[in-house]
Amino acid sequence: MHLSIIALVFGVVFIAELPDKSMFASLALSARYRKIYVWLGVAAAFLVHVIIAVTAGRLLRLLPRQPLEIIVGLLFLAGAGLLLFGKDEDESDEAVKLARETDRYKHTFLKVFATSFAVIFLGEWGDITQIVTANYAAKYHSALSVGLGAVLGLWSVAAVGIFLGSKLLDKVPGRTVQKVTGVALLIFAIFSIYHGISS
């Protein structure tokens, strides 16, 4: 395990996930259901997504080093483009609607856990954090470090959304966080593509 890789992946994933619909969905679910039940369901869904992303990244590692660096760089570039130039959407409205659809369920642990798991599991497919996690798993030789950093980042954002709620969202503009993450991914893209071309 490499602490530097864990810290890097944690930081990028945490920042990228802050303005995401999953945080708003977690927030909306926690307003209706017991917070710890919601967090456990959300955390389980994130864990499954990280396992899938790390596995996909490890499969990319089967490519020769030079094409791998270029592909990883292009994927980072695509992620940066989505964050920097993508359509501004109010993901909070979409997440609140999704959470409202779950109101008919009783508040038992199993139902809240399953609902929270399903909302996040379905909502995270193709998400920027999943792409970033797969890229880091392809780039670095420590799948465990990448997976741990990503899981801790996602679990932390879920905890912030569920336990601190809208207080934080009022102070941190989502679009600003998106732009900062986009710039960070652009830097990673340039570095990976340059390294792939020059090696």
C-alpha cells in the first residue's frame, strides 16, 4: 500500500464527488430516513462501484505501457472536458425527485439500506469518479491503494452530505468545485499524454 496514492486518489475523488448528484441524493434520503441506515446503503453502493472501476482499470493495464499512458491521458482529458465545459445542471433537483419516489417505503433498516443502495448504485454508472478511479487503477501498480483512496473519498462525501447536510452546500458553490476538479484532471491528462508520447 502507498499512502501517497491513497491521499492523491482520496483528494481528487472527494473534490469531484462534492457537487455530484449522489451527494444531493444522500442528503435528500437522510432528510427522510435514519441517517446511519442511509449512509450504510450509500457506502455499500460506492464500494461496489469502486471494485468495478478498479477491476476495469486493472484490465487496462494489460495494454503496453505507452498506449496505456495515452489512453489514460485521453480519459482524464475527457473527464476534464466534462467538468469544465459540460452543461450546468442542477443535480440537487434531480436527486430530490429521486429520493421523494422512495417515500412510500417503510423506515425499516433493510428497506432504507436497499433504497439508498439502489439510488446511488444506479446513479453512479459512468460518473466522473468512477472514470477517475479506473484511470488511477490503470496508471498505478497498487490497486488496493487506489481502491482504498476512492472508497474513503466517496464514503467521506456521503458522510458530509448525510450528517452535515445543506450547511456545507451553502458555503461551497458546486460549480467552483467542478472547475477546480476539471483543472486537476486536465493537469493529469497533460502529464499522462506527455509521458506516453515521450517514453
